[in-house]
Amino acid sequence: MTKHDNLIGGKWLPSNTYSENRNPSNTDDVVGLYAQGSVDDVDAAVTAARKAAPGWAAATPQTRHDLLEAVGRKLAERAEEYGRLLSREEGKTLAEGIGETMRAAQVFKFFAGEALRVTGDMQASVRPDIDVEVTREPVGVIGLITPWNFPIAIPAWKAAPALAYGNCVVLKPADLTLGCAHVIATLLDECGCPPGVFNLVMGRGSVVGEAIVTHPDVDAVSFTGSVATGSHIAEVCGRLKRKCQLEMGGKNPMVVLDDADLDVAVSACLNGTFFSTGQRCTASSRMIVQAGIHDAFVEKLQTAMLALKVGDALDPATQIGPVVDEKQLSSNLAYVDLARKEGAKVIGGERLELAVPGYFQAPALFLETTNSMRINREEIFGPCGSVIKVADFEEAITVANDTEFGLSAGICTTSLKHARDFKRRARAGMVMVNLPTAGVDFHVPFGGTRGSSFGPREQGRYAAEFFTTVKTSYLFAG
């Protein structure tokens, strides 16, 4: 069985212990063995990053561009190979795995271009004979902590802008999906990334993640994961007076009005709620449906949901892959039981036993629910969606906004007036009209409000707000 080491200071360093990376579609299939780092490994990685920081900050935009462009090109060329790895270790369908790999390639290529477009401002001073220049500079050493649900795209959209703007990186990926992060580290190393500029330290969040967050030489932390861990990171970074960027949970609403195109609404909700096994922070887990269309919508969505094929992620016929691991599956099934206890009518949601051992669950639809139920307050992070009936547009807006989260919100309607009003009033960082709440472009800002996000946005040109700091210079020319 191949062992995969940590990358620290430009060297692949072995570990005392390695963890098995198993395929959730077939738990007999071991993807590989991956190093489990220590506090000392984190210290060595941060030290290497700190040593490399001045040189990388001074590197030309062309140097940074060429590195990121080369990585993006290799990801695209080998998208099927890496997409298959992603599907094996995370459980997404093969089409989704390849698609996510292509997105990672697009992210690297986009930020290769952004490396050439780091701009500033020349402004007139209010005083005579003085020039004012505003420039952007790298923050320094950035700690990146990424989740398992987008194992190649999220490391890409954190690491690529960090490197493009001249920062050095220490990446800790999720323990369940180490293979894709290892691919990114390997490609950066192969493409000539200077030693120490990018470091990979795999291991437990309680050990490696905590060591990154608390290390005195880390200048900023970008994290995607649970609300509890994000809140802890915010407290630590606040105490240490360092930047942090947090992407956490979602309980995203999809409003379906009486005037919606029924086929469009069902398609958007089927995709947004159940695809990727519901393991997306942007999933539309609350479908808020106006009374006039409610029964027809439920009948058609239920039929479409029950027709979805659950199976091995690598089977081309599969539409819904496995849940990522036993712990997540147990949590999902507990919420299905809770839905019944809270009075919801439950369609589907049972554990499935297929030909090979894996973590398979039938998608679940919760009917006759209210927004006060726990199943509509807490993020489930599985193939489970609730339907909430409302009387009119005003009640739909009220229910949609009645949540501690604010990542994505959607509406299905043929009314320009309602669409326009919803875009303005929805308390979310992203709003979708006649589209799934999940599914975003790589070149525009990503992020939410309230309990979903904290700090500057990710992706697109707005990434510069987190990965750079602004300097204002005054020059007396008299």
C-alpha cells in the first residue's frame, strides 16, 4: 500500500503514523495511506513558510502566474484521473468528481491571471507637493484548513489566491479526503514551487489544525467547516489579533411561488437538495412552497426523488453516491428519526444495503413540516430536504430569513417583481433565481452572512481583500 507523506520545506517527510483512506462506496477498498502530522510538523512547516515568505513576496507577478498556470494545466489534463480519485475517497459521482477537478483547474488558471493584475491607486493629497500611493501587499504566512465535501476545489480556491498574492501557505486538509490535497501539493512541487512556499501537513484537526491556528508565526487563517470549529478559530484569532476567514454552515431556503414553472422548480430543488448526497453547505434543505402549487410540486418532486439511483460513485448510472462515512450516515439517520418524532411525514431516508459494503442512504423528503422544527433549524448535511407550506410571498420571505444562517437563498418564480424583491430582501450572501441554491461560478465572490460566514469573501477578485493588506505611502516631492 502506497504511503503519502507530508510536504514541509520542499521535502516529502515521513510520519510515525499513517491513516487509511477508505472508499465510502466500498469500504474494502483502501485508497492509500496518508501521513498523520504532529505539532512539531506544523512548527517545521510554519518555520519553512516564514523563511520563504520574503522571497516569494518579492517574486515577480510572472513567476507566480507561471506556477499557478502550470498547476491549472496539469489538473485539466489529468481531470479524469484525479476526478476518479476524488470519487473514490469522497463518494461523489464520477461526473461530479471530474467536474470538481476541472473547477480546481479553472481556479488556478484564474488566479494565475490575477497574479498579473494586482493593482493599486495613485491619489491626490489634500496637501501640496505630496503624492499618495495605495498598494496591496501579501499578508505573510496563511494557515488553510479545508473540509472533506469539496476536497480538491476548496484547497484550490484557498491556496491559489494565497500564492497569487505572494503569501506562503500551510494547508491542513480534512482527514477523510487527503488524496486530493496531496495531488495539489504534488503538482505544486512538480511545477517548481520554491521550498517552503507551499506546505502540506495532514493529520487530525484537534492536533494539526489547532497547532496552525495557535502558532505565533501564522498571520492569517482561512477555514471552511463546522460552526463550532469556526467559532473557536474566530475566538483564537481575535485574541491573537490575526485575520481569519470563515465559511461554515447553511440552512438554505428555496422559495417556490404559485407562479413558478413547475418543471423548473422541481429540477432546481432536486439538484440543490439531493445531488452530491446533500453534502454541500449551499444545499437547499428548506423548500418553502406556496399553498397553490404545493400539492403538485410535492407529487412531482417525490416521484423524481424516488427515481434517483443511489449507488457506487464510479458507476456511470449512479446519480447519488454514498454518504462520506459511518459517522455522517448515523447523523443523517438520526435526523430522519427526529423528523418522524417532530411530526413530519417522511418519504425515503433509509439506509441501503447494496452489493458491496458502503455508506448508502436513500434520499429523504420531509413533508408537513414547520420552520420551528429542529430538522429545519439545524444543518443536516445529507440527502434530506424539508417542505414548508406558506400562504403567500410575504410569509415565504419571513420563513426564508428565519434562520441563524445566511449563505444561499433561492426563489422559483416567473414574476420579475417577486424575483427582484427577493434578491433585495433575502438575508443571504448569494441569491439564485430559478436555479439551484447549490452551484456557483469560480470567478465571483462566494460567502454568506450571519452564522454562515465571517470575514472577507472567497473567490474571484474579492479574494484580494483577505489575502492582501493595504499600505498607504506618502511622498513629499517639494
